[in-house]
Amino acid sequence: MQYHHLFCRKWLPVLILLLFTALLGACKKTDTVMTRYGAVQGVQEADSRRFWGIPFAKPPVGELRWADPQPPEPWEGVLDASKMGNACIQYGTGLPILNPSEDCLTLNIWVPNTPGPHPVMFWVHGGGLMGGASSELQYNAGKLARAQNVVVVSTNYRLLASGFFALGATGSHPAITGNQGIRDQIAALQWVHSEIARFDGDPDNVTLFGESAGAYSVCALLATPKTRSPRLFHKAILESGACETLDVQTVEQAQWHGFALLALVGCADAEEPVACARALPIETIRSVTKMGLFQSFPLNFDEWLFQTGLVIDGDVLPDHPMKLLADNPPRDTPILLGVNKDEGSLFAGFLDHPDNAADYESFLDSRYPGRGIAFAAQYPMEHYNNAGHAHAALRGDLLIKCPVLRLAQVHSAANPVWLYEFTHDVHSPFFSIVRLGFGRNPPPLGTFHSAEIGFIFDFPLLSTFTRPSDRAVRQLFQQAWGNFARSGDPNGPGVPAWEPFDQARNNYLEINAASVNREDFREGACRFL
């Protein structure tokens, strides 16, 4: 009897909880949609539906490693779309990404429970082209879909040495020209073009949006002729990134780096180098190229273990994307783009910075050979809190703010453009922890790179919403993004009057609790750079 009472006290609550959980699972409502590849069964929630982990291409494994994405194989029965698919192989360590795999080319869909067709917002995640996934918690788009009555799609794409690998012709294998990650994004957009109407989305009203490397990717999608016939999207939002934020390589440069990678894994001298490399476990390739994601932020591109980026391959990108946009811009394609006030804090903070102005100049010259004196004059240490703060201002302009301004100027010659700078005081528990890794004399974290994501997706770990001003900014972001997805103009109820970008004024909306239109965005700094 004593053991019986002990069992009841210890295990009965657990059994009740398991039974309750099982009953909840049994009561979970599902929704099934038939695609041309087969049926997918998603989850019906109170005010939306979600369909996760839908394959838009064959797994790029074995002979398909580094190949162009291939259409998915049709499946029999019903595909369980209640869980996210695998993340792509992570070459940037430091993010809590679960289940990385080469078998990762899937997308996710959130659909509001209202009559369609709805505008479609297509999200491209960031992560420096080396890390990240559509399955990250902060990209759960259910709240955005419900708040703005839009369908949201997010996608995975191959990263770094899996997604931007090029190689000259070797053995019996023809040349590989790179840009596999961008081709993945195009394949996902093609899937959306043909299938999204089945999920109450409007294929004739698709808006791209992405942040950092995601915005860099969106810029490539704006530039490439591959998205124009049929037309795969109609508007674009670029958050903290543009075509020049990361490197752009010639195909010859990219193929040189590809051959160097094969040498590192012992395949350069093989009779069939590509076959040799495809036969290797992906972890072998990852082991010689992986980097700490946050620690990579302050590095120059030539310091990365594998130099990656867009490739001028003659196909996806016949020329540099900025030249393509200047010479042959997409027509009737408005863009909304902008930056955060302290873009450079994460890109400089992990370095140790000197204590005085003389050493600051030497430090800059070591990081930017031949330009240290000029940079120290343009970003003098005495104008900032310390050397780290001054360097962060330089990094933010160099990598994010001035490339974004140049894109606004080029694109506005043929299309409407709206420019913003986000300056709201942000508190993020996650990035406050990240800041513990900063070096000596660091910059203030401020309105850091990626801070807007928490407001757009309503994710409190990236941005807490304890103050009325936080909630007002969250509402502004979501409403402006939703308005733009619907009409190509962010203006409307809930958004202060936002003036279109005029290259003669370089005007922008400063987004905070009291947003205001301003002019001369980073004019002197960007002219200098």
C-alpha cells in the first residue's frame, strides 16, 4: 500500500499531464491543401493556418551537391506540414539552429483565416550567407500574417561553401559558376508563383523582404533577369543590406576560392575533383570553412575562411548587380529600404580598440590598409564615446548605410523608393548577452543591426515591448510593411506621412516613437566613402 501511495504521489500528475497533452494533440485541427506535387496537411489555429517544411526542390545531396535546384519529386499520400524542415548546413556557428542538413530546401507558409486572395510577403533570412534558417524562432510570421491580413512565406537556401561554390572545369566535369543559394531562392519564388493561389495567396502581388544577407539576396533578385519572365515578385523591402553589403566576385575569383577549398579537403589532385568532393561527408567541407558568426562580423572579407558572395556568373548575374539595376532596372517595382542607427556596433564590437587617438589611427590602418589616416579624419575618435564607437560608425556606413543609400539613388531613377532610418531605443535580452563578448573600448549596442526584426515579427526576445513607445513602433513597422505589401506604398492608416525618396534631397523617415521626415541621409560620409 505504501508503494501504491508513493506511485500516486509521484507519477499520477505526470500521467494526467501526458493524457491531457495527448488529448490536445488529438483535438488539433488540420487543414489539407492539394499542390501539383501532392497533398500537404497543415495546422488550423484560431485565426490562421500554417504549413511548414514544404519541399520546393529536391534535396541537394550526392550528385546534386552544388547543382542547380531541381523540382521536387511528387509524393504519395499526405505530407505532414506541421513542423519546420531542416535548416541548411551552418557554416556560421553561434546561433541556436537545430537539425542542420544538406536536405534543407523547404519553405513555410502562414495564411490568415480570412477570404483571399491575400498579398504575399516572401521572407529571406539573414546570417551573412553563412548561417541562419527560416525556422529561427524570431521568424515565426503568424502574428504578422494575422495583423496585416497577408500570406507570409519564408524559405531556406544553401549557405557559404554549399551555396556559393564555384570551380573551373575539372576532369570530365564542366565548370561550376556559383550562386546556388540565389538559385534556391528563385526556385522557391517559382514554387510560390505556381502554388500560392492554393493557399489563398495572390501570385500577382508578391513582396520580397529580407534583412542583412537576406536584403543582399533581395538586391540580387531585383537585379537578375531570372525573376522577370514570368514575373516572380512585384515589390521589395530591404532591411539593413544592399547589393554591396557583402562581396561580389568575378567568376574567376570565385572559382579560384573553390579550387583552394578542394585542396584543403584533399580533392584538388583527384582524377575527378568534383566527384571526390561530392563523396565527402559535408562535415569535412564544413570543418575547414566554419567560423563563429558573431566573431566574423568585424573581419574584412579576405579574412573569412571561405570567401563567399554573389558571383558575376554570366547567367543569374550577367554583370555586377548595381550595374544591372542601373542599366536595366525592373519596371514598376517599388522598394522600401533602410537602416538602423547603430548598424556598426555588432560589426566592430568584438574587436579590442585602443585608448587614444594616435593608436586609433594605427588601428584603422591595420584594419583598412592605406586608408587609416583618411578614415580617422572622417571619423575622429573625439567625436564619439571611444575608439570602438568611432570605428562602429565607420563600419556601419561602409557595410550598410552607404550601400543602402546608393541603391536608393540608383533604383529611384526608374521606380518609387521609400528610405528609413530606425533610431528607437531598443532593449534586447538576447543581444545584451551577445554584448558580453565585446572587446575593449566597445561601442554602445544602441539600435543595433537586426533590431527591427523583433518589431516586424513581434518577437520579444529581440525587442521587448514593455513601454507604450515600443508597442507604437511595433505597430508602425507592421502597418507600414503591410501597407507596402498591399499597394507598393507604406503610407496609410497608422503610419505617419512618409515622403517618397528624392535623390536631390536624400530624404528619409526617421522611425521611432515620434517619427519624422528628414533630409541629407549620411550625405557627407557616403560622398567620402
